[in-house]
Amino acid sequence: MKLKKIAALALASVLSASLLTGCANDKKSEVKDDQLTIGMITDVAGVNDQSFNQSAWEGLKKAEKELGVKVKYLESKQDSDYAANIETLSDEGVDLILGVGMKLAPAIEEGSKLYPEQKFALVDETYPKVPENVKAIQFNSQESAYLSGLVAGKMTKTNNIGFIGGMQLPVIEAYQYGYMAGAKAVNPNVEVQVQYANSFTDQAKGKAIANQMYSKGADVIFTAGGDVGTGAIEAAKEQGKFAIGVDRDQSSLALDNVLTSAIKRVDVGVFDTVKELVDGKFQGGTTAIYGLKEGAVGIPDTTKNLVSKDIIDYVNTQADKFEKGELKAPKNEKEYKEMVK
């Protein structure tokens, strides 16, 4: 996917902050009798996480504007809120409950059994057998991570880069191993420091881990961990080092420090799913996978602000290989070891 082709990826990242209105306002709005209602449940990172919860909400707000549906969200402050929020939305009679994040998978699965007539969608996870009333939405995030790794591998001056993960879950490991594979592909001698924060919300911990990695020689750090990444980017800003954003174009957080971002267009998957519901084509029991071919992952056009054209041109050639099926990024340790052996 060439940068000129993926410029559209940046559009979701610059939507007006007015999109992020609270659910309290939504509750006060009248819902027409024939108007479909979609209720979103965030994971513990919250709707303003500068990451995939925020992107999912932007997708819903776009659906509200273009498809005429009614949307709202409930934030989860702790894992135990997931089931309660599902019960609340089901009792309210929403037409679709959208769970954002892998951590909601068990609650969505249980909810699908308790409320068999209720339609659900789950972002970032699927099941060995997807329940008949659940649509799973997944992304080949390892592809955008690989492209970001190419940038890191070529831009590092110390041959030392870092990866910070929120929690050690398969969806985050896909970012880790895709990133590492991309960096190793262009710089076999690069060392990759890896550490998990065991949080998606702890900015202070993200900053502390990043500072530690920078002190050990890293000059580029990619963080896939919600608000943990906000702290890591702040460390890059203070240290005069480089960072790589995740899920959305995060260059606005530090214009001189964020080299690129491994974008995952959650909003695309969410909007498509709502459109299927509106068109009467919603199919439960299925998993939709979005990648470079679908224009749902990649790196933003803002990469050109800090990265030279020759590097960008090279990254584009590799992106084309993904689109043609000539290149595959690893999403776990086993695939990574097979690729780099």
C-alpha cells in the first residue's frame, strides 16, 4: 500500500474532537421507532484512549452521520463492568452491542448465550466457533507493524530499538512480532528490547519503561498499549528520541518525535459492520479480517515528515508485496522464528 494510497488512513485520525461526545448526551436524544441503535462497550482504556476504542467510536459516529443510526457508548472502568454493561444495553433494547477489545471476548460469548436474540460484534478477537449472533472483526495488524519495523530498522542510529506492549495478549503479540520481523528484515544486527506494562491505561509506566529503554541505547520505541503509549511518546519527546504510534496516526502527540504509526482502521471494520446491519446483511457466526488489501492497516502519510523518501519508497514496495500476497508478516513467536531463522 503506497503512502499516496494510504493517505486516507490519516483521515480517521483527524476527525473533530466533537465526535467524542459522551453517552449522556446520546441518552437524552430521541430515538425514532424505526431507527437502529448501536451500543458500544469500551475496554478499560476508555473511549478517549487515542487508540482503538477512540477509532471504534469514530466509526460509529460516521455511521450515525451517514447511515442514520443512533449510537452510544458505555465505558468499562474494570473487567467486571463488561457483563454489567452488556446487560444494560440488552435491557435497553439496542439492535447491536459492539464490544471493543480482546478482553471483552468472554463476556460477549456469555452474553450471546444469555441473550440469543441480541446481535453482537466483537473487535480484535474471534472464537474457534463464533456464536451465531456474534460477528467478529479482526485486523492483520502485524502487517502495519512490519512496515513500522522497516522504518525503525532503517532509521535507528544505535542498532537498538524497543517494543512496549500493553498486556501480553495475542493481538498485542501480533504487533510485537510483526515489528521485530520488519526491523530484522532491513537490519539483521538490530537489537530489540521488549517489555510489557501489564496495563493499557498506565501512562506513567509507559513513560518509565521507555526512559529505561532509551537509557539502554534504544533510539526508536514502538508501543502497542493504549494510553501506555501516550506515556512512552512523552518520554521520546523529553529525551529527543523517536517513537512509533499505534492504531491511529499519533504524530500530533509529538510532531518531531513520532516517526510513523502502525495504523489499524478499527473505524472501517465498525462502519462496515453497522452498514451490514442497516442493509439487512449482518451475518453472525462469522469473522471478517481486514488488512492492507482492504485499506484497513498501514502507515500514515505523515510518515514523510520525518522519514526520507528513499525509505518510504522501500516501505511502499514491501506494502505492495503484502497486497499481492507475496509477503506475510508473523503474528506470533512461532511464525517469527520461522521467518528470521
